[in-house]
Amino acid sequence: METLRGALGTLVGMSPDELLTTLDTGTSRLDDLAQPVGIPAVMPSAMLQRRPDIRSAEAALIAATAQIGVAEANRLPSLNLSSFLGTTAASTSDLFSDVARTWGVGASVMGPLFDFGRSQSGVESAEALAEQAEAQYRLTVLTAFNEVRDALYSYDFSERRLAAVDEQLEAVARTRELAVLMYDQGQVSQLERLDAERNLLSARLAQADARREQLAATATLFKALGGGWQETPVY
């Protein structure tokens, strides 16, 4: 129950305590819930950068790409170039001579250059991981676009359905008022009046159901967009 209250509070923008207080005082109605303005004509796709899954995939891709540079750098011998001063290695071709090895220079150079392909394998492994991260990023972005497309369709459908149900409710309410008036004047039976009352109740239930679907569609679209469609800076 506490989990359900927390989820409901998050949906309506309240803490669980605020939600319970509002419901207990009877000051909250479904129609009183704050609703976002209509969908703008232009919603840049850059808004999706707010989605946690896209940001995570992007960070993984950046990290994997950086590892290629690290692996490439490891192929270069690491030594103090100033150590060439005072050694008997007059040229780079002498670095692998027996005399130069006595100075400890040749060993540090030969390690990265002649490691039986381990450095190259490290580079190829980093490149493979980067390709995998890029594929995952593309899949994540594609999934996000599909979710937004479906959410937009559901939101538009729920909006149109709610508008139609509202119009129907108004017509049924007028019919009920007319039935009550005619009953008071003795022109219709009590059964006809009760039938009009039943139709009005059914219309109100249909409106509540349509309203619930509209709220659910709005929440789904908010989630798909990574935080709604307000003009919010993208970080």
C-alpha cells in the first residue's frame, strides 16, 4: 500500500503525505490535477538526451572509445627520453644493442614493441568493445524513438477520446434534465426518469475511465520524453 501511495504521489506531483492529506480533506478531484499544456508543434529530438538510458549508453560509448586511445598509447615504449644523454646508444638503431641494454634502455623499449602481439590484441579488443558500445547506443536511441512514437499516438488518442466522452456527457446531462422536468410535469413515467439517471451515471463513469486513460497516457509520454515536453534545458 505504501508503495502504491508513493507511485500515485509521484504521478500527481505530490509526496505521499501531501496526497493523503488532500484526499482526507476532500479538496481534491480528478479534474483538479495539474495538466501540462498541449503538445507543441516542434519538439526537438535533443530532448531525448534527458533519458537515463540514452545518457548511460552515451557515457559507455565515450568510455569505450577512450579505451582505444589508451590501448594505442600502450603500444608506444615508455621511457625517459633524457636517458639517451650519456648512453652509448648514439642512434635509435643502437637501442637494441648489448651495450645499450646495459644502460637499461633497450629493455624498456623492447617490451612494448616485441610483446608477441599482446599490445595489438589490446587495441583490437578495445575497438571491438567500442563497436559493441556504439551498437548498444544505436539500439537504445532507436528504442527511445519507438517509445516516443507509441506514447504520442496513445496520448493523442486519449485526448480525442476524452473530448468525445465529454461531449457525450453534456448531451446525456441535458437529456436527464429534460427527463426530470417532464417527470415533474407528469409527462413521463418514473421509469423513464430513472433510465435517464442511469444513462447519466454511465456517462460519468465513462468520463472517469477516459480521464484515467488520458492521465496514464500523459505519464507514459512524460517518461518516454525523459521529463515531459516543457522547455527545459538539456544537460
